[in-house]
Amino acid sequence: MPWLGPVLALTVVATLAAIAYLRPLRKSRQVDARRLAEWGRPKGRDPDPALVGVYHAARVSKRGGAGALDARTWDDLDLDAVFAFLDRTESVPGRQVLYDRLRSTTHSPESLAAFDDLAERFRDGPFRLRTQRWLEPLNAQSVYWLWSLALEPIERLPRWAAVYPIFAVLMLVSICLIPAFHPLAVVSALGLIVGILLRARFGFRLVPIANSFRDMVRLLNAADRFADAPELAEELRGELKARLAALARVRQFGGWLGRDTGGADLVGLFIEYLNLLFCLDANAVMLAVAEMRRRQGDLHAVFETVGSLDAALAVASVRASGLAWTRPIFAPPVAAAIFDDVRHPLVDECVPNSITLGSPAGVLVTGANMTGKSTFLRTIGVNAVLAQTIHTVFASRYEAPWLSVHSCITPADDLQAGKSYYQAEVETLVAMLRAAGSENVRLSLFDELFRGTNTLDRIGAASAVLEYLVRGSTPSPPPEPADGRTPESAVQSPVSGVPAPEEAARPQIVDGRGGRCFVLAATHDLELVSLLTPDYAVVHFADQLGDNTLQFDYKLRPGPTTTRNAIALLGVLGAPQEVVAEALGRTERLREGRRNPAES
């Protein structure tokens, strides 16, 4: 059977070909299955803020420092942790664009609607999987610096680099003339040695440039696929195609510079021989750099588009996680700010709370330590930022004007600058007071203002600052009731999501400079209640003793706190009874002294 040998050979070849085809296919299906299983879950990665944030820093620098959420507010709201929770991206550009989106204040309701449309398109499972495959090559470490090719000035090559095109022309002429003048063969051989030396001279510049252009080609390859994706809007695809067409020449140079030079096949060796003979790498760099200077805007637009698609993919995953969320409704500047059933995305089994900021424009949040005051402030701030950056809030309803968010929650000592905790806090407050004259509607969040100084100075300064923010001036405080009790008008609170009747009848407080400010201030100083009536409503988080410890339900309630469990906890935990009794007695005497200063 002479045909048996060829049949067996063909069978072996076919089997090996099938294995070569099916193995990557099987691996691809396994990766897709993992992606489907992980959809809606946090990635659990620990991004380096320096690498992720460098693109945002560059963009802010180009704008002269404008258009960014201030660092104090970013840290107060722990938005690095929020970013890590939201980061379900598949690529470095997506990660950097998402981070920049969270820190930027340059968005508008119209741009957010467009971003929301992108996120909704990733409800389509097959398109989502294809997108994840397209973005996967953009995860290399070197891609973290790809943005610099589009934003930073491209360094000009030294004048001596002109020797490379001259050398290439001379070598080409020499080789072409060898048939007519054979001694030129020796010149060509020597030229190869000179080419090696010139390549070494240029090598230190070539490696970083080659990496950048290699990553650029990966980005453009992904953009090609999005430009042909029927699931995306025609306008977006048309814009991408126009940008890609403008980048065609620089892409050709980038493809050459970013080629794989590690192969040992004959074709690869021949190409590298030609590269040395004509200094092709150096000449390609010169041409690519010249073209790139003209096309940086196009490359940045492609980077932003691909990154935004990946950021929208991450937001779609967050929305599919099972957490209750809604889209924000942006109201006119004179409207109230309504937060219904608002939750913090990082708090497991977070207790929802509701509040309306309007009339009055300020709210004092009272309660003992650990009751949830600071978390509530962060919940409001985080959701206001998310509403205005990713068009997603963790609440049943969010309806508010466009807000400029600022906070002073956890100021700290600045040892390098030689600033105390108190000075750092005061500098933050002074900046906020100076900004109070802007036309933006502001949301200001405070936790225990002036905690670094004595009680009298703290209460006096805090009341003046808080009243100025909602009024634009510091009128004389209203007289205290003769019996020392808190006025009824001060304990009304919009905690149900709708202002109390007394508050609804109160006119809007808009300062005389054209701006407007909503203020949430957590405090232990109940004296502020009477000093800030009627500009501030009062709410509280309660606590109670049980099982030898304090218990909290984290529910926001109207009125100031009435519990005094901090001292009672001393007794529960074993302090001598005489110490507890003396603490209660002294507290009562201090309280009475404040009510009747003349008698004390």
C-alpha cells in the first residue's frame, strides 16, 4: 500500500494543525468564560496612584491647574478607594481616563449623557466580550506612558542626526553602482560596519521611542476595531475613522519601530541586515517624530475615545453588580438638593438615609462618635462626585443642581511644610470662604470644625464660618430663649427627603454675591444649634447602651442628639462608680453654667 505513508503523513500534519488551531481557541473560550463570571465584580487590583494619576496630572497642568477636584476633598472622601472599587477596566488607557474623569470638574450634563450612552451599549454581552479582547493588548506596563506621546512636547533630535539620511542615500548609491565599479563592494562592506556604529550611537534614544510607538500601534489597532463596530453610534465611529486616517503615516513609522526584532528566521535576519546597512530605525524615528508633532491632537483624541469606552465598560460592570443605583437628575441652580436612600458604595450592607438641602441651606449633623456622622458626610460627597463624573449614584433618587464639592473632614499635620493640624484646617477654610463668591452652587462638608482649639474659640469661629457660607455675611446671632432650650424651628430636619413644613415656607438662602452654598456640618457642639438658627436644620444619629457596649442603627433622625452614653459607657466598662457620678455631675454643672452665665 504505497499510499499509506502519504496518508499517515497528512493525518499527522492535519492533527498538528488542528491542535495549533484549537489550543488558542480553547484558551480564548476559557478567558471569555472567566470574563463572564467576573462581570459585575470588583477586579481586586491595587493600582499604583502615581502611574494611574500621571495622565490626569498632565491634563491639569496643561489647563493651568484648573478643572480638577481639589486634593483635600479627594483625600477626605477617600476617592482613591472609590476609584479602586470602580476600576473594572481592561486597559491602561481606560484606567487613566477613568481616574481623570473622577478627578475632573469640566464635565457637563450633555457630556455625561453621552458617557451614559456608551455604558448602556455594553449591556450587549457579545459586544462586551469583543471589547475586552480588543483592549487586552493595552495592558503592558509601558502603556502607562503612552499619553506622553500625545500631550508632552516631543524632543527635537540633535542636528547631527541628519547624518543618518545622508548615510542611507550614500549606501544606496554605492550598492547600485557596484556592477559598474566593483571596488564599491568594499565600500559597502565597510558601510555595514559604520552602520553598526551609528546604530549604537542612536540606540539609547531608540529604545524608549520604539516602545512608545509600539504601544501607539496597539492603541490604533483597538481603535480600528471600534471604528468598525456597528454597536457604536455612527458619529463616534466616523470621528474615530477620521482621526485614524490622519494618523496613517505615523502609524506606518510606528509599525516599523515597534516590530518584533526577537525572531531568528532568515527573513528577520535579512531585515535587520538592511536596517544596519541603511540605518532604517534612525531614519524612521526622524520621520515619525516630525509627523507626530503634527498629529498629537489626533492621537490624544483616539487615546481619550478608547479610554472612555473602557471607562464606560467599567461603569457598566459596576451597574451590573447588584447595588442599588440610579441616574442623577440635574436641577436648576435655585432648586433644592434631594438625596433619597443614599448609600456609600464601599460600606457593606450600608443603611440608606435621605436628606434634602434647600431651605435651610445648611444642616448640622449631631451624635456621638462612631454613630455614622463622618460616613454620612462622605456618602453625600462621594455620590455628588459620582453623579457629575460617571452619571451613576448609589441612591433611589438624586436630584440637585450642578455642585462644586469641597470638604474639610480629616485635615492633618503637614510635617514637611511645618504646619500644624489647626493651621492646615484654617488654610482650607480660608480658601473655601474666598471661593464662596463664585457663581457655582457649592456643597461644603465639614466634620468637627476647629477641633484643634479650645471650646469657646471653636464654637465662635465655627458658627461665624458656617453662617457666612449660607448667607454671605455674619449677622448678629438670634437671641437665645429665656429657658435655654433649643428653639423648635432649629430642630426641624429634611431627613425624610422632603423639607419639614416650617422649612418649606422659609425663603431660599442665596448670598448677595450671586453664589449659593449647601452645607453639611457634623458637630458635637450643641451650642451651634441655637447660634445657627434658622439657617441650619439639625439632625442626629442615635446610639444606645446594650450588652455592655454602644449599639448603633446608623439611621438619620430629626433634631439634635439627646443621648449621653459616652459617660455611661465608663461605668459599663468598669470605671469606679464615683468617677462616673462625678463626670455626670460636672457635665450637668457645665451645661447649667452655659445656660445661665450670669449666675455661674
